[in-house]
Amino acid sequence: MKKSLLIVAASVSVCFTALNASAQTAQDTTKKTTTTTTTTTTTPAVNATQDLSVLLASSSDFSMAAGAVKAAGLETALQAAGPYTIFAPNNAAFSKIPQGKLDSLMKDPAKLTSVLKGHVVVGHYTKAEIIKALTAGKGKATVTTIDGQTLTLSVSPNKTLQITNAAGNSAEVSLYDLMATNGVINGINGVLLPK
């Protein structure tokens, strides 16, 4: 039993270390090629000075998510004390949604609010805290969104962290630990749409 827990913990740690090295390489490339990128969008902030709403809006990688938050009127909610963790879809994630469906979603604040709340978790989940939760759960963990939905965290076949909602839609974490004063943003490569 202890041996299998150690194997799971070691596997999860190796997966996330490899993913982090890959993400850092991508971030270093962004720093070298983009002169308008701020430090908070490319590396985790050690001394967070912005709330989640401002941090999301200041990141060029999450401009579509920030626009959706604004269209849904959720900016004030993301400025609350928290702590919250946002599994924020990056711009590429939003571009995977067919244009007509995306346009319809952006014009329906109630539906958009429901979709976005399904990405915001009550609690503070950094990469290290997620690894602890996965280790304790023998490779799986569940977290609760601000509207009571359950998200399941697990290691994907690609050895990355996978987030799955109740509808069975999944995304993988592509960026960890953008720290805000009231929580943390982890970027994901898909939008977790409900049924």
C-alpha cells in the first residue's frame, strides 16, 4: 500500500516537473520575443499585488477569458476576498469553440456566467497543493466550484494534470501558479462546457 502511494506520488511529481520545465521554456521564449508582456503573465508573482480579476485582464494569454468575465459581469466576484483558484481557459481554448457557438455564448450573460463559474474553485490550489491532493487521493482529487459543481483532477494519459467537469468535458493545465492577492490562476487548454 505504501509502495503504491509512493509510486503515485513519484509519478505525479515527475509529470508536473516535466510539464513545468516545458512551460518555463515556453515562458522564456515569450519573454525574449514579446516586449509588451508583463512579468505577471509569464512567471508566477512572488508578491502578488493584483486581485484575480485584474491579473486575468492583464495577461495577453487570457484576454478572451477576461472579456468573457467582463461580459458576464463577474469582475466584482473575482475581486472578493477568496481565496479562489481559477482554471482559466487560454485564448487557444476559446478558439476551439465553433465561432457561432462562441458568439451565442458571449451574448447570453446567464449561460456565460454558468460556464465561467464552472472554472472557479473555492480554495487555493497551487501546483504543489494539487500534487498533495492527488497523492492523498491516489491519483485523483475533487474540488468544488463557486456554484457547487464538482471538478475531478487526475493525471492524463499525456502525464499532465487533467480537469474534468460533471458533463465529462476535460482540459489539461498548461500553466501554473499565477498568484493574485485573493487566489491563484492556473491556465487550461480547453473550455469546460456544461451539458
